[in-house]
Amino acid sequence: MLSNEQKEFIKKYKKKKRIILLIQLLIIVVFFITWELLSKYNIINSFIFSSPSKVIKTIYKLYLDNNLFKHIWVTIYETLISFSIGLIISLIISILLYLYNGFYKVMDPFLTCLNSLPKVALGPMIIIVAGANIKSIIVMAVLINVIVSTVVITNGFYNTDKIKLKLMASFKANKYQVLKYLVIPSSYKTIISSFKLGISMSLIGVISGEFLVSREGLGYLIIYGTQVFNLDLVISGILLLIVISYILYKLVEYLEKKLLS
Amino acid sequence: MSKILQVIKIGKKYNTINGEIEAIKDISFDINEGEFVAIVGTSGCGKSTLLSIISGLLKQSKGEVKYNIDNPVIGYMLQEDALFEHLKIKDNVLLGLKIQNKLNKETKNFALNLLKKYNLEKFIDKKPSELSGGMKQRVALIRTLAINPDILFLDEPFSALDSSTSLLVSDDVYKMIKESGKTTIMVTHDIASAISMADKVIVLSKSPSVVKNIHEINFENKDIPTINRQNEKFHYYYELIWKDLDDALE
């Protein structure tokens, strides 16, 4: 049985959440109405900046041509594939970097370099090696994802509680046992948190890859729209991308909550 | 009582890029079987380093630690309970046995019976966060006792607890250790804990440390630590050790 204070607190909490949601929705509505009006009365150039009504028409046309879900699915598919590959690779590298401290010390400056390098600069090389196809997109996305995730997970491993490490030493645990019983389980939160980073990075990689080589996907829609000066298509692609990235992020967040509960 | 280990002229230097740091200069003492020995000293004097060396977790720069048993099994209890949150209490207690490949029906029953004996049976399927600080320290000691060590090492075991919990837990830990009959070495900065629990208190000087003094604690009707603290001789020992530590700082 809840006390009156608790009931009051929950009521206030829910009300506050509703108000925040309402303001957020209002911002979106005001943004689209302002955009539409500015475009309609030629205050902004509607050829360059399009308008919500034109965007809706473009997306509807894509739907009628059976292209809308095809492009969305290609981007999601490539993102999920590169995210999964990136996660497995970064876990393996992080484990090796933890098990072999010397290897970590040698690799540390290279990882920092690679982490700060804009991976899209490697695009042309990747295309030459992997070909102008989906493989290049996946490689690019994996590269972007794997470096960041490896740095995050490895740092998590090396931040394992020193007292617990001492306890494992007192049990005379070997390094594989330390990894299995202590380091990986205690870095569980860090690993799961790296999912969020990984999915965002994978999406960036996929879109960069689609810009360069693809014939399908939201990145392709955006770059194609630019090439043929169809800026309604460009902005439609960008808006669809915002929605997709938000949904993917929320999905991973949900997964994170489920796995950590 | 027979000697279980001898610490002979132990020294420890750390080599860093900025030079050599001498943590322990020259320490010697003997530990008898079944004895409860406390090592006290000021912060940073090298108490924990010494404990790590005696227990074999750290290599000394000079000297020798001589055990009078072959391949002694050591049990370590640390500043914090160090229980693994992803494991249930039961699995935490069995962890050492599992790592040392000693987990069988007999050892498992022994460990679980310890939980039962110390009224923690109903928590075996709980996670550590569901237990109080005092309970967690008891579980930590049971985890250490489960591997049936020849010698117990306690490294500031109550320092993470608040003062009232610390007093209660020290009573529980003391009883558990005495019932197990294990030889115990405890390092602490808390003189009162040392006197109320130990049979012998070794006082270290400031770093690089040497043995400043060794006091045999002889209470008539020795009891649990909270009762020992009320013993008339408690203050006598307290003054003696306080003076040693005071001199050590000069």
C-alpha cells in the first residue's frame, strides 16, 4: 500500500515526464510548421531546403516505387552486420590486449592513432582492396566501430578492481581464470555500454561507405539526390536516417537494460 | 607451540624510473602454529607489502620466508569484502575452491556448512548487494576458510566498515578464526583491534620499516574483542604500542 506522499511523488514525477514529452513534441511540430511556412512564402529557397510537404511526397513516391523499405532495410542490414562483426573482433582484440600486457603497451599508441584517424580517409583504399560493393561498406563500418569499441572495452578490462585482482592472486588463479571469473564479468557493463557506441559508429561507417560505393541504402539516396540536384530526396534521406538511427539507438538501449537487469 | 613460519631479514625495494624506494629494511620474526599475530604501523610503513611478501604474492628483495610445511595454502582477506556482484553468495564462497580445482562434494559441503554455521544459509542464493557490510565480511572470511588454508592473512579487514559495524564484525571474525584454529596474521593501523584480537602484536617503524617492538598480549580470561577492550590491561598495552608508534614517527 503506497503512502500519500509516495502517491503524490509518483503523480508529480509522471506529470513532469508528460510535460517534457509534450515540449519535445511541440519543438518538432513548431520546427516543421516553421519550415513549411518559410518555404511556402519563399523566405528560404525551397529548391535547396525543400519543405516538409515535399519531403512527405518524396517519401511517399519512394514507397509507391517499392524503394522506401528496400533502402531502409539495406542500411539497417549493413549496420547490424558490421556492428556484430565489430563487436566480436573488438572483444577478441581486447582479450588479447589484456592477456598480453606487452602487446597492449606496444599497440597503445597505434590504437590512439587509429582512433583519431578519420576512417573514411581509408575509403578509397578499402574500395581498391575489397571492391566497389557491400564488402567495402561493411569493412569501413567495422573499422570505424572496432577501434572505438576496442579502446573502450580494453580500458574497462584494465580498470578491474585491484583488490579483487589481489584476491584472485591469493587463490593462485592463472590469467585465463582471472579473465573468466573476474575481468570479463566485472566489465560486463562497459561491454554492454560499448554497444551504444558501436551501433552509432557502425551507422556512420555504413553511410560513409554507401556514399562511396553503394547503389542502395539511405547513404546512396542522399548522395544520388545530391548528384541529380534532387534536394527533396537528400533531405528525405537525412530525415529517414535520423529516424533509423534513433530507433537503432533505442533498441540497443533496451537491450542494454534487459541484459543489465 | 611449533613454529609455522619464520620471516628472516626481509627487505623490499621498489625500482622506479625516478629511483629506488626502500619500503622494508630488515624485518625478522617467527609465527607459531595457531597463533593470531597483528602487525601494526603507521600509514605507508609497508605493512601490506610485508603481508604480500609473507603470503607469497610479492617477491622480497632480500631475506627469506621459511614455512615449516610443504606448499602451504594461503587464505587472504582484504580491506574490502571483494565479493563478486555477478555471483550468488554460494558461488562467491565456492570461487576459491573452483579456481584451485578442489571443488568436490566434500569441500562444497564444508563451505556451505560454514555459511549455515554462521547464520548465512538463507542468503546463499542472494547477490552480495543484498547483504549488510558486516554480513559481506563474514562471507568473505568463509570464502577464505572454504579453501582450508594453512595460514590466514587479514589485510586491514575492517577498514572499509563504519566503527560500530567494525566492532561487531571483529567479534564475529575473531570467533570464526578461533573456531577454525587457523594461524592468522593481520595487518592493521588500528591499535585497539590489534590488541583486542591478537596473541602477539608486532609494531613496525615508519618506512623503510624495521620491527620496532613485539608485544605478547596476555589477558586473563581472554574473550571476544569487544570484551577484551574493557579488560584493565587493554589500556596498558594500548599506551605501550602508542608510544612505540609515536617513537617510530620521530
